[in-house]
Amino acid sequence: MTTSNTPEPTIGGIPASAPLFRGATFAQLYAIVADLLTASYHYADDSGREWSKAADMKAKAAAQVNTLRLDFSAIKALHKHTPQLIDFGDFMDAILRDARK
């Protein structure tokens, strides 16, 4: 029997292999987190010149959530994974907009 000393990666404190992530890989899940972080970086531009880039990254993350068909609990875990400037409600609105296209 082989035991790995490498801890399983988590998203929002939940193992990435948990059923709530519907079989998505850690790489797919973390890509959503990374897109939200990039969006936050662009929203941090006080001049507003980078906000369209931020909106594009937020929309990309939202589309991926819908592609993976993630449930509310999984979305909360993704948003919670790391601090960011995008409010959870704003992220949910983007997910709903994408789903209703």
C-alpha cells in the first residue's frame, strides 16, 4: 500500500475532489479563482481604465462556472478561496447573466 505525503489540494478549504465540484479538476477550479484575482487586480485601477478588462475576466470566470455546471456551494467555495475585490453577489450576477444568454 502506497501513501502519499502530498496533501490533496483544496478550494475554499474543501478537497478539490469533493463531489460538490462535479468532477472538475483542481486546475479547472483554480483557473476560475485566478480569473477572479486578475479581475480584482484590474478593478483596483482607480482611474477606471482597466475596468473593462476586469469585467471580461469576471465574465470568463462566470462562463467557466456554468460550463462546469457548478452548484451554489461550489461557487461559494471558489469565491472564498482567496480574498478579492469582487463581491460574491456581483460574481453570482455575472454567472446568472452568462447562463441566461
